[in-house]
Amino acid sequence: MIRKITCLIWVFLSVWGMHAVKAQSFQIEGSIVDSTDSPLSGATAVLLQAEDSVMKHFSFTGKDGSYFMKGVASGDYLLQVSYLGYLTYFKPLAISKSEKLPPITMTPQDQSLNEVIIEGERTPIFLKKDTIEYNAEAFKVQPNATVEDLLKRLPGVEVESDGSVKAQGETVQRVTVDGKEFFGNDPKLATQNLPADAIDKVQVFDRQSDISQFTGIDDGNREKTINLELKEDRKNGLFGTITAGYGTQGRTENKASVNKFSKKTQLSFLGMYNNTNRQGFSFEDYIGFQGGIGSFSRGGGGRSIRIGGNNSTGLPIGEDLSNGFVTTGATGLNWNQDFSKKTRLTLSYFYNNVERDVASELVRQNFLETGNFSYDEVSDRLNTNQNHRTNLRLTHKIDSTQEIILSGNAGFTDGDSRSSTSSRTLSAEGELENTSEIRNENEGQRWSGTGELSYRKKLSKPGRNLVLSANASLVDND
């Protein structure tokens, strides 16, 4: 018996030991230099899985040219090092312990060999000055995946449950397609609707303000931005996805994203309809659809909208939209047009409608010493919310030192809430004690619009600029 127990203990320790070795991780470090042994800052070191070239770890070199990767499991890898202006470096590695690799000397690219093309080489991550560039082909996603699915696989990029995106710990405020706006400044309309297989590169950077880009003077204002660079075959042609589903009891879910791009034109259509309680919009989306909600003044008087439990606008926000039967429809159109090298237009329109119907019935029996009684209640509530939003931006460069910009946005929201409750109380004998009928109706409408005309000119002395602007806004709430 003792011998059997000893054998079992030995087997257990052996299995545990094998798992411990397998689960053990190591760290890899080294440095990257040029031919003069000077450190290369901002180079990219990537560990690829040897069997399928899937990226497992990556690191950017610091000012001293050093890189560091931890949590590396034992196995066979391919170390890939890249730096702008240098040939990509490859080295097979068999990792079984933590180690410091010898310095890697990069070889400059020979500019006279531009006609030589190396196919099959994919650098997953590349650092270009202040831009982190991801090669979309190096991150595999499922067929028919969206850009949002692609972003979830990129190291350093996080997608929250509500669809918002964070890069390097900061919230992404703008998503552009080939450097152009896509449905205004709503990142989710691009990430949740564009197909992942249309993307060639994902670029993450801190975007300077428009005035800083024009004048060349940094005003300190930054926007975390993602630019989606399309594949060459998608920059000229028609592409998109259309899905449709139908189920029992008339349930349906449909979605379409169609894009027609050319060198001078970007035309995109979005459409969605479902009655399966999948709104596809968060609280922030409703705010965006309305051009922002908060206090404002008009004619010297203060007015405000309050979003809360007693929502006087009748808008179905700040509530649990998963209750009841929710029907959602949305459609939008985005147009980018380069009329010439000097004149560019961006125009978008988006509409959505959310309808929620909640019906409930309550039956309650009360047992008291003074006598029993029963209470029953029937209630019904219908919320509808419609939103229209449009954005415009027209830029014209008079010459290399002057430009005129016309921009604006407008929005309209129509909210409606209707509820009715009927109740009655019956005695133990079934006689009517009391009855009540309550009806409530709320209607809310909101118009908003802003417009701005700007003129910018670079003066002859460097660092001096002239900026003139006029703007107007209108908000009306009932």
C-alpha cells in the first residue's frame, strides 16, 4: 500500500514538474546599432512563432538602442528587426532560457536597388517617427470580420465593451480612412462597419490641431488618432459587406456597409435594421447624434437638458434598453471628394431610430389580519427616438501660404414617450375596492447647428501667421 502511494506521489510530482517547465517563461534582451556601433532608437524587434510567423512579442528600442521582451515561452522563434532606411534583419532563435543576445548591426538599404522586390516579408509593427504602424496582414482575423475585430488583435490597442478604442492607454478620438474623415468624428462608425480585409495598415499617432498643421507651430493640442490605410485594390473599386438574418416570431437582423472608392472620391453607405434588441449604439452615440447635450444660452437666457430618471425629453437613454422589445434602424452616407489638389470636400449624413415597447402585468395577493385583498396592474410604455446628424467641411488652398475653411454640423432629435397604467384593488369577496388609470405623454425636440468660416495666412516672417474666423451656433429645445 505504501509502495502504491509512493508511486502515485512520484507520478504527480513528475506531471506537475513537466507543467511547471512548460509554463516557465523567460526574458530576451539585446541592442540594435548601425555600422558605426551607434544605437538606433525606435527600431522594432519582433518575435515571430517559427511555424506560422504569428507575432508573439515585440519591443521598440530606447535611446540606447536596447530592447527587452519578457514572458517568452520556450520554443522556436524568428527574431525580426526593422528600422526605416535599413534592410530587415532575421535570426532564428531557440528559446529555452533567459538570455542577452549580442548587438545586432543593421545594414543600410541600397537606394540603387529600388527595382528589387522581396515578396512574402511582413513586418507586423513599424515605428515611423511618432507613428506606430501595424501591418494588418500579420494579424489574422475571421472571414467577414470588421476593423473592430482587427483592432482587438493589435498589441497596445484595446476595444472596450461599448466599442470605444484605446491606444497606448489613451482614448482614440478620431478614425480616418486614407487620411480622410469617415462620418465626422465618430470612431465607431468606421471600426464597426468597415471590413477588416480591406485594410492594409493601421497607423496610430497623436494628431496635431488643424491650426498647428497649417502654421507649423505646436499649440500642444493633440488627438489620439487611428488612420486606416486601404489596400491598393480597395482604393479603386466597390467593396463592402451585407448580412441578413430572419428568425421565429418575425425577428430579423440586417446590416450593410458598401463603399465605392477612387483616387478622388470616397463614397460610403451604412444601413442597419433589427428588432432583436441590438441597438448598436451606446450612450455616447446618442450624445454624438444630437451634437452634444448640456447647458446652453440663447438670447441672454439659460436653458438646459437633463438626462436622468425623469427624462422630460422622452429620449430612451439612461435606461435599460435591453428590457422590452426594441427595434432599431439606421442609415448614413459619407462623401469625400477631391475636386482638385487645392479643394477638398467632406460631407456626411447619419440617421437612426430606436423604438422600445415594454408591457408588464402584476398580480399580487395580500394576506392581512384585518382581511385579505388582491391587487392587479397592467402597464405599457412606448419610447421612440429619432436622430438626424450632418457634418460638412470644405477646404480650399488659395496658394502655399493661404487657405479658407468652411465647416459646420447640424442635428435634429425627436423623442416621444407614452405610457399607460391601469390598476384595481379587489376585496377577499371579489368586490371592487378602488381603481386607477394613469396616462403620461412626453415629447421632446431639439435643433442644433454650428458653422465656422476661417481664413489662414502664413506671413513672410517665420512663426508669424494671420488667422481670421467667424462662427455662429443655434440650439433650440422644446
